[in-house]
Amino acid sequence: MRRLFLIAAVSLPASAAAVPVLELTGGFGADRPFAARSAANGAQTAYFNPALLATDRTVFEVRAAALGRAVDLDLDARPAGYDVPASVRDARRITADGTARLDRRPLPTAELRSARGSVEPGGTDVFVALGGALPLWPDRLSLGFTAVLPTGAFQNQYPWHVDERAQYFDNSLHFERFGDRLQMTTFTTGLGVRVLDQLSIGAGATMLNEARTTASIYVPDAGEPEVVETATSVAVDAVFAPHLGVAVRPLGDDRLTVGGTLHFASESTVDGGSELQFFDYAYPEGQDALFQNFTYVYAFEPLRAGLGVAGELEAGGWQLDGWLEGTWSQWSAYRDRHGATPDWSDTVDVRGGVRAEADADAFSAGLWYAPSPVPEQSGRTNYVDNSRLGLGLGWRHGWTIEGQRLSVSVGLSGQRLLQRAHQKRSDAADPVVDELPDAVQVSTGEPLVGSAGLQTNNPGFPGFSHGGWLWTATVGVGVGL
């Protein structure tokens, strides 16, 4: 068993990782749905509360999981008169001193590359989750790990804009906490120490990455911009996001456990840029190329502090467990995929459940309410996010063969995305931008037809609504559970 644990640990991928899929689903464990910070729940314990590893038995678990998104994202019909006309290319905006070039360069609405709302927000992701706990000093010191491996891609990075700039790309809205955040490999290790019979502490870390990329581009002929010479360098560094846990057992056993956790903020960043050279070009003084820089932020998770209580009792031949947990998340510090910090709110979510075990079978059920940190999107931005109400069910069957404990388990959960609707308002703090302000034709100086009033290609204008379901199905086998 010890050899199996070590082989699995060293054979895992040693690069990119992130944690959003575990936070969004509450983990893939089936024994105690949505319980993680106050009660051990299989391989995911190393991530949620490593202090609970200290008294864990030798465990190795492999689980297949599917996460489905049956969601709706409906865009309100655009009223007439708000499209950007083709004449925008001949426009000069009117200023107090005369005229000036447009601050923005919106494309004619009829010529956008992608139809408004062309990206389908639903879909299903499949994962293999594995991990375990290895006692180094029985009942005192244990090492644990957990990994979640998406089967479709090792890691996806897909940035999008949440305002009128989306018109240049996919021209769509996206659920902010889905998408590429779910398509990233997760690898976490943890160490739990039982300091006293009543006190265990733990620490762990999740592996992330930071990347730097630079594209050096030489353009021999500006008249043929598709003919270029390119050399791109990429460097990827591993970084670690730490987390801490504590478990207090006032009675000295599992009849009552109070768990606390602290997960520090984490993100996976990509910094980069381009160095553009032309055959015949007068560069600014002190430069030998034109430089463009960018920063993308992926899989951001805020600072999270959790507190929970779990208890056990025997009744009529059954072992009954119950738990209640809450987590505060500092979503006000969220950074989106372009590094912007929107006006979001901190949240507190609440989870609870029960479990009953008799003979070889255990049945469990859990509830979860997670409020959305995103305010009404009445202005320029279109962050899509819902409060969630979840129900999870689990079943585990165990047996012993030649002294070795084996188990099979199944888990099902559904989270209702509570319906939301947004309407754009002119009195919003940061209203939808008039991308073509009152203007004149550059050649004649005559008023530009179609520039009066508001023109915008913002895909969220004049409003949108969203809701639906998240569902998770898992099946797993374990040794030593």
C-alpha cells in the first residue's frame, strides 16, 4: 500500500494546477457531500483541511467524475437605432474646440466577425480524481495528496472581455466562474499533525504556474503583413498557494470536531508581449522595436476562511454523522482574466448534511447555499454569475478481503443557479459606452447620419438573463477507506 501511494504521488504532472473546480463543486468525494472543512472526505481532505489527515487511515482512492452545465444565457433583443453604422470609418467626433478622431474604434455592427451570443455556455467536463493519505506516524502524522485531472485538456486558457471590446473577438457573454477555470489540472499536497489528543494542525500547498512569453516579430514589408519572421520564447515557473487547517476535538475523539481553514488567494498568470520590427521604420528615440505588453490572470481564487463543526453518535446499530460549515470568501479582491478588479462583494456560503452508516453501507446527504459576489450588471460590464443552491447524495459500500479494506462509492449532486436578470441603465455608475458620439463626416464636415444618441456593440446591451443547473456525478473505488 505504501509503495502504491508513493508511485501515484511521483507520477503526477509537475506543472500547471488550479483549484476552482474543487471550490465550485465542493469536491468530488461521495461520503459526505459538500463537507470538507470539518469532516474528512476521502482524497480531497489534503486540499480542504489537511489537519484532518493526522488521524486518517491509509487511503488510496481513484474516482471518475463528470461536471455538467445545463445553463441558459439569454440576451435581450437589441432595439432599433443603437447599431454602429458603416459610416463610422468616416467619423470625426465633435469637441468644444472643433473635431477630433474617435477615442474608440467600434466596428460596424453589420460587419462583426461573430454573431452576438454565438458561444454556447453549456457543456460537460470529465475528470479523473485520485489521491490518498499515508500515515508516517499512525494517529499522529500523515501525508496526503489529491489531484484532479481533466480528460479533455491538461490546461486551457481562454480570456474574454466583459464589455464592448468583446465585439472584436467572440462577441459573447460567458459565465465568469466556468469555462477555462474548470479545465485545469489540480495537484495539492498536505501534511497533518496531531499535536494533542484534542488538537490537530495541518498545512498544504497547491501547485500553480506563472508564465512569461515574448514574441519577436520582423515585418519585411508593411504592405504584406502576413509575411513575417517570428521567434517566440516561453518560460514557465511553478509557484505554490498555501493553505492551513486546524481540527479541535474537545472530547478527545470524533464525537465532536471543530474545524477551521485558511486558504490564501491564488492565481495563475501569464505575462507577455511582442517586439515588432519593420524593414524601414523610424522608431521612437531610444527604441529599436515597437513593444506591446499584456497580462492575463487565470483561475483566481480569493482568500477564504472556513469554520465548521461535525459530530458522531451511535443509535440503534447505526453510526450517525452530521456537519455544518461556513466559508467567507474575499471576492472583493477578484481579478478577472485581464487583471481588472471589478466591484464585487465578499460572500459567506453555508453547507450542512447528515450521514448514516450500518454494516457495510453508508448513505449521506448534504445541502449548500452559495451567494453570488457579482452585483447587478446595469452598466458597461457583463459579468455572468449566479447564487447557487445545492443538494448532494452519496452512497458507499465497503468490505474486507484478506485484511484489506476496499470500497466503492457513488455520488450525485445538483446545484440550481438561481435565475437573474439585468437591464442596462443610463444612470449606472459606469454606464454603457457611447462608442460613436455625435460626429461629422471627415470629408464634408456634415453631421454623420446615425451618430446621434447611443451606439454600442456591447453584447450585453440592452440586458440579459441567466440561470440553469450544475450537476456532478462521480463513481470511485478506494483502498483502506
